[in-house]
Amino acid sequence: MPSLRLLFLALLMEKGDSVCRLQGFSQPPELFQDGHLLIGGIFSFRTGQDYVVNTFQTIPKVRKCKKCVFFNFREFKFAQAMIFAINEINRNPEMLSNVKLGYKIYGNCGTMDILRAGLALMSGLKEEFSDENCTKSETVQAILGHSGSRPTIAFARVVGRFQIPVISHFATCACLSNRKEYPTFFRTIPSDYYQSRALAKLVRHFGWTWVGALAVDNEYGFNGIAAFIRTAQEYGVCVEYSEALSSSDPPETLQRITQIIKLSTSKVIVAFMSHREIKLLAAALYKQNVTGLQWIGSDAWITDPSLTDSEGHSILVGSLGFTITKAEIPRLGEYLRQLHPSQFPESQFVRDFWEDVFDCSLNQTANPQKQPCSGFESLQNVESKFTDVSELRFTNNVYKSVYAVAHALDNLIKCDGGKGAFPNRSCAGIRHIQPWQVLQYLHTVNFTTREGERVYFDENGDSPARYELVNLQIASRGTMEGKTLGIYDASLPDSHQFVMNSIPVPVSVCSEKCLPGTHKVLQKGKPVCCYDCIPCPAGEITNLTDSIICLKCPPEFWSNKRRDACIPKAIEFLAYNEILGTLLVLFSLLGVFLTLITTLVFYCHRETPLVRANNSELSFLLLFSLTLCFMCSLTFIGRPSEWSCMLRHTAFGITFALCISCVLGKTIVVLMAFKATLPGSNMMKWFGPAQQRLSVLAFSLVQVLICILWLTITPPFPLMNMLLFKDRIILECDFGTAIGYCAVLGYIGLLAVLCFIIAFLARKLPDNFNEAKFITFSMLIFCAVWTAFIPAYVSSPGKFTVAVEIFAILASSYGLLFCIFLPKCFIILFRPEQNTKKHIMGKTSNNDTATLKFKYIMKKKSYTNANSKQARRKTVEGK
């Protein structure tokens, strides 16, 4: 065995044989330029790829990309922009002097082959080395690309383990900001974290609370749409459905998602997809005539020029989305038009591109069906997506990525001793620059482009987030272009981040906004954006839109009809200017008028037998008290005040006590006059005119004393009653103490009952001059009224309580007036022939005792009057 090994080594070291050989095979780059330092690039020039099933019985080879029909001119423009920037830097004497940059650019398609390209750029080894030193490599200092997040995730994780920087111009997945997973990843495009928040703010700005969410079935889509949903929910936006779609999914998946969109009620769809998925979906919806949708797109497709190629691109007109800002790259358009296959003789893609643009063949043998190219073809007069530099958005990111690497290399080479980024502040060896050293300087890159844009990376390798809000419109040449509507800058304060012009947009809400005066009540089993608007209960308001609660008004306030403001409660009391108050005033004044008329009649006929027989002095006093009773009812009408509350109850109690005292005195006079057996009986002496006056005064003074005690201890006072009614305040007089009011009413009731009993005993006296039966009837009315008053008073609400009390006062006063004085006035005015002694004594012939008593009363009155006249005459003579 040792001899065999020596023989094998001798054969390997024989002159002319290779000393190093790469195991496996190496894939050559699509575009290549040698230089002192190399920058790698990965772009997918073709988007389609032949489907191959790996058997794992042989080593998988590079899968071929489909030709012609699936050209991606934008990716090819990215690669040419990278070459343009490298050539521009090489011509710049102030940057990387004496150092030439080279490039190795792969045009692979498919995640697996993109990963293969990344590994090739990382290893940098050729298939064979005949040189004695086989350790020399062509490892790139940095890798630019890829445009997609999914393939970038695949190779950035592997390349990062070898400390090789990866700078993407288009990979926006927020997951790539994870420094543990992707320690060497940088990007010149903002993270989807900011884009997701910007899209959520856009949805909130337009008042859309009911949206659908679609994502591409990879990390880019899942992370982007998840961040959007999280932020949207913070803003009160609900997602009706959330689905994922991939261009490689079976047709059933596309049909299912199309049906979901068709049956949904939301009019806004947020799509975190690539241009491939959105074109498939637009075509499917177009075939089913699903229109009227507002699309909100991510930057992966919103400005993609290939959208015009899709069958249903008209559905996408009017779509809104955020994309990076436009820029100008001087002389890039001229450089692109100078492209020729002779510049890249080994590039198959450049030849295919040239043949596709000019519809000719560079190799007649390989493509005999086309005309051979003449050699005079030029892109100078060709208008295509490749030569169009009117909207350089992501192309400018590629341009900035090259310059970021160049600035890092320039700073590394120009490092001053003791100011380096390595241990002990040392500098790197210029002759042996390693990718990990470039990585250190990329963290400190900070420069400004010709357009005035600052380029730097934060601790996660992200660029500052600044977007343009674009609206997809059909341009004059038939293509779809993004019209700028506004700006979103995440570096500004939250209130100033989003600025845009107003445009008409559809309404997409599960439930309409709840207007002020209503509050939201969630619908059972539905998201929080689906609710019913329920009016606030009485006494509660909300002046906010979409309020979730109603606030109670303060005790002195009540809600208006719209339930959006608290207004002062209406203060209710029995007023003069309302119908009920006016009627009661009229009845009170009518009672006063009738009483005065009665008084006038009695005064004019005061010498007639009928007036004299009914004790004219008490009659006049009774009429005076009735006038006060009618007038005291007026104190119950109007706004209660401290004085009116004390006046109304005391006036009522005293006047009625005086009134009933007079009736009681008249009743006692009648009863005692007719009970005396002889005219000269001593009984009448004990109850003469003086005693009658004193009795009335005594009975009245008791009530006055009760009222004084009531007013002294706890007088009535005005009270704002807010418990009886919720929507208004009852301004009423509180009794202060119910004992005082009950004492007043009880004393009046006691006098009335006593009067009724005495009148009842005298009911069978002679009819012609006996007023006891009229007093009995009036007391029945009085007692009935005030007995019915108590339950009516307790059960009447608000101002009607006062009305009931006034009604009781008026009813009892009218009862006394009509029952006692109406029959007498009728005889005096309409039956004067009955107002004689003869008539009064005519019907008493069968009752001699009664006749004698009547004569005695008349004689006693005459004697009293004569004594009064004589006393007045002596007084005059004495003077």
C-alpha cells in the first residue's frame, strides 16, 4: 500500500499535469469581467424554468431556464446597471485608485439554481489549476441580489456563514433583518416591516375597515401580510379572509381563492405577492367578470412593467401601493442603448435577447427559421422595457448597492494607521482584502448620491424607509404606469409620515360608521368591525363617531333627540301662560268675581228679613274669607320661590280656617236659636254677637299658631325634584316637614267635621229660613273634595300635584259659595215676594215654638242694631 501511494503522488506531480482539480463541475457566470477585486451578482434573466423531478440517483444538474417568451427585461436591466456602475467607478480617479473592479454575474432562475450560483460566487474556484499554488481563489468581495426574498433567504443564510456580504436591491422580507440568521445581509430597499405599516396606514387613511388579504406562498408573503394584519388590527381594521397563492400551485387553489373573492363583501384587497401570482389572479378574475375591487399592492408588483402582458390587467387599473422613490442615473439610458452582443461574446442570454428584440438569428445553424442578423441592428431607436429609463426605482437600488460596496472598499484601502475597524484599530492588508473585512466597513458606509439621497445601513442592515404612493394608470402608449400620489417617510414623526393627494376611492366597511348619538354593539360571531349601531338610551349621549359606549348626562342635564349632546333639563312647574294654569286662574278670578257680586247683593239687601235672619255679620265675614280662598289659589301658580312656598300653604290654611270658622259660627247660631225653648232663654246670651266674633277669631288663631310653628321650625322651600321624571326637573314646594302640612289640613278637616255634625243636627229646622241643610250639603261637598284630594294628590305627577290642590281649593270654595249663598241670592233677586217676614213665618204656623224663636232672633238683631246705633250716637255727641 505505501508503494502505491508514492506512485500516485509521483504521477500527480509529473510536469504538465494539473495539480488541483475541482470535484464536481463549476458553472460559468453569464456575464464576467476580470479585476483586482470582484463583485458578484445574481439576477434571474428568465422567470420560467423547466420542471424537473430529482431522482437522487444522479447528481442534479443546472436546470435550464425557458427561452424568449419568459424574458425578464427588468432583471437584465439590473445587471447592466451594476456593470454601468462598476465601469463608472473604475473611471473615477478619486475612488479606488489603482484598483480595478470586476464582476461575475449569474442569470440563474429557480431557487435551487440561484443557491448554486451563490455557492459558486462564494467558492470562486475554477475547474482546474495548473499553477503550483492552488490556493488562489476568485471569491467575490460581496454579492448583489437577488430580487426575490425567497431565493435571497436561501443563499444568504449559507453565504453569511462565510462572512461574505450580501446586498439586495429588492428583497424586502422583514425576516431578513434578523441578524442572528442573516449576519451579513444588507439591502438598499426598505424592509417590509415599514411597507406593511405604511399599507395599514393607507387603509386607515381611506377609512377601510373591511379588507381581504392575499399573500404569495413564501416567507416574503407570509411575513409581509402577517405584519400588515397585526398593524391593521391596531388601527381597527378587520380582515375578512386571508389566503396564500403560489404560481406553482394547482389550478384548484386559484379557483378556490377566486371564488372567495367573488363571494366576499369587502371591496379592498391587500396583495403581498409577486408579479407572477398577481397576473394569474387578475386573469382568473377577469374571466369571471369580477370587477369593482380596489387593489392595494406591495412593491413587488405594483410598478412591474410586465403587468400589461397579463390578460386581466384592466382589473388592476387604479391599484394603490407603495414603492421606492424614482431617481435618475445620468448616462444610463445611453449606455443601455449601446449594448451589443459583441460586448459579451460568451453570454447566451445576450444573444437570445438580441434575437428576440430584432427578430433575427445570430446563429443560422441553431435557428434557421429566422432571418440572419445584418450586423447593423442597434438599440438606439428601439423603445422597449429594457431601454426605458423613465422610472428608475429598483434599478437605482442596484446602482446604490454597487456604490455602497465601492465606498466600503475605498474606506478600507484608504485606512489610516490606528484608525481602522479591526482589533487595536488596525487596518487591513491591501493586497489580501477579505470579504469579512469589507463586511466591517459596510456597517459604517454613509454617503450621498448625486440625487441628494443619503445611503447608510442601520444595525440590522436596513436602509431608511421612504416610499412613494403610486396609482396604476394606463399610459398613452398603452402600458401601465404608476402615478405618484404621495410620500411615506418612516423617519419622520408619526403624524407627518404620510402625505398624499385626495382621490376618489370605494367604500369597504363591514358596517357603516356609527354616527354621534349611537354606539356600537358587536354582531355575534363576527369580527369587531361588524357591528350594529344602537341609539344611546335616554339620558345618555355620545358626540363621537363609532363610539363603543354612551356617557350619562349630569343630573341637571338630559340628552337631546339626537343623543349627541346633553342639554339642560326642562324645568317644569304650573305656569300662568300654559292652558291648565290659565284655566285655573280664570276659575279663581271667576270665584272672586262671584263672591264680590254676592257680597254686593247682600250689602244692598242687608236690611231685608232674609239677610238679617241668616246672621249678616258672619255672612259678610264668610264672603270675605271665600274671596281670600279663591285668591290664595293664585299663589300656587307660577315659579315656586322661597316666599311663595311659605305663602301658599299658610295662606291656604289660614283662609280656609277662617272660612270654616265662619260657617261653624253660623251653624251654631242657627242651632242654638232654635233649641232655646223661650225667646228670652239664657242660651242665646252665651252666644251673642261678641261670642260669635270671638269664636271665629279663636278658631282662626289656632290655625295661625300652627302655621307660625310650621314656618319657624321647618318652613316649606322650593325643591328641584329630579327623581320623579328622568327627562325634566319638577320645581315644586317641599313641605319642609309633612307634619306641618298634615296639621294644617287636619285642623281644617276637624273644623269641617264639627261643622257638618252641628249642621246635621239642625237639618230638620223650618225650611223657610233654615240654612243648616245648605251648610250640611256644603260640608258634604267640602269633605268629599278633600277626602278625594289625598289619593289624587299622592298619585298625580309633577305640576299636576299642584293643579289637584288648586282644584280642591276651588271646588270646596265654590261648594261653600253656591250651597250657602246661591239660594238666598236667588230669592233676593228673583223672588223678592218671598223675602218678607210674612212669607218666612207663613209656613211655620204649625210650629209655634219655631215661630217664637224666629221672632226672638229678629227682635234680638233689632235690639243689637239699635244698641249699636245708640252707641255710635253717644260717641259722636261725646266728641
